[in-house]
Amino acid sequence: MSHSPPNPSNDPKFLPYLEINERLTELKQSHGHYYQMINLEVWALIETMDQFFPGAWNRFMTNRQLSMKQFLQRQRSQKQSSASNQKPDLSDVDPDHPV
């Protein structure tokens, strides 16, 4: 007597599971198409902008890169300053005289 696993298509308990998987697959494909459309629209805007203002996209990307570098530097300096403020200053502590 071998026990084979139940066939999901024959068991009504498994039908919702199959339907959920199908809907998830459809949703993933829909999201993929959505992001492809967004990319296409952005590309069209960039092309149009470059026709009316040559080099505008290049300047935008250069400014964006500079802004990102400045932002990251500020984040690092804030983290370093907060980390240094949290560390106790033990330079004044005399190990022979505990508090």
C-alpha cells in the first residue's frame, strides 16, 4: 500500500491555495508591466527634455550624484558625532580612586 500525496486539483480544500498562487503570479506580472511602463514614460520624458534643453539630463544626473555624496557625508558625520557623544570620556578617571 503506497500512499501518494493528494492531487491538489482533485481536492476542493486545495483549490483556494491554487487560486491564491495564480493570483499572486498575476499580481507579480502586473507589477512587472507597471514598472516597465514607468521606465518607458521616464525615458520618453528624458528624451523630450533633452530635445528642448540639450544636456539637461546630464546636468541633472551630475547634480544628483553630488547631492547624494553630500548627503552620505552628512549622514556619516552625524553618526560619528553621535557615536562619539555616547562614548564615555575616561580621560579624567583615576583608576586608583573609584567613584
